[in-house]
Amino acid sequence: MATFKANDLNRDRFMGGYGNGWIGFGTVTPAAGTSGDIYYPTLIPAGTMVTDVDIVNDKLDSNAAPALACKVGYVPVNAADGPVAVDDYFAAAGNTLLRNAGRSPLAFQPIKFEKPVYLIVTLTTSAATFASGRVTAIVKGDALGVK
């Protein structure tokens, strides 16, 4: 099992204190596609109400009968501070969006994070034939600030 992180995963991300629209994105280029691998494309700052997540990716399984599947969720930057990780909040296990190149909007109820979290893509089924490519997460929401 391996993890792959975006090069700029921990870059500073600033927001206004009075609430405003926020868009964040990040890209990871994984070197493998094995069940249990975790991709960390972007950080969601504390105080963000997330309303939209899109995954834009290259075709990561080049086999004629691709098997690659994933789930999309979040983990806290600091586990001691919370929130509790939910690795399938944005998309349930078995999602096949990484099999073919494209842009996939995810369906979920909006969620506010009081502490910073990483958006994660966890592979639930290995690629039949892994093909290197990029996975970009685009996260949109309202920068409400922390209480």
C-alpha cells in the first residue's frame, strides 16, 4: 500500500474573515494504482463550507477490462485536532471515475470544516493495467471562517 501526495499539498492558503467564495485545487501524479493506495490532491482550509467537488483525471487503467475503483473523502491534517476522518464522504467505495479520462462532479451534502482537512482518493480496487496520469481535485465552497 502506498500514498501519493501533491507537491504543493501544504502550501499556505489564505481567506477573508467575513465569508467569501473559495476555490482550491491540487494535482497528484501517482506512480501506482493498487487497492489501498491513497492520493492526497489538495488541502481544504479550516472554516470552509464545501459545496462542490470535481475530480479531473487522466485514464489510470489502460486495460480493455479496467477494474480500477475508488472512494473520495477527507482526513484531518492533525488527527489529534479532528475532525474524525470519513474516507468516503464525497463518493462511496466502488466509484469508477478514474477508469477513463474526464471530469466527474461528486454528489454529497455540503459540509463545513472547523479544522483543516486533506481531500483523499482511496483506491478500493487495483487497476488491471495501471497507466500513469494526473488526478486533480477542484473544491469549491464558502470561506465562512472558524468559530
